[in-house]
Amino acid sequence: MNRNHPNRKNRLRREYMPPYVVLEESKEVLFFMESGMGYLAIGAFMKKFPEGYKGLRCRNRETFIKYGGKL
């Protein structure tokens, strides 16, 4: 994409958050990511949660649902 393309800003500013479950008792946020390198963005996702919470990646659909996740 051209550096000066009019849609460049909008494309880069899109916010995507994968499905997640907040585990209050253990202060963890469980993100569902089956594959890919999305786990590298967990640090950016965690900025939307209170300080002290830890971000974890879950690759298994059944495990995510067991913790209360909805897909």
C-alpha cells in the first residue's frame, strides 16, 4: 500500500481484540488464539485491563470454553 494512500491511517488504527475471559480470582486474562503470532500483541491488549493482571494465551477451544469463554 502506498505510504500516502488515504485509507492507510484507518487501516492501521483498527482495534482488534481476540475473544478473552477475565479470571478475577487469579488476576489473569485468558485470550483465545489458535494459531499465528497474535500472542506478540498480548502486551498491547493488556493496556486495556487494570494493573497487575497477567495475559495468557489459550490455543485449545475446549479449554477456553471451560473457563467461561464464548466463541
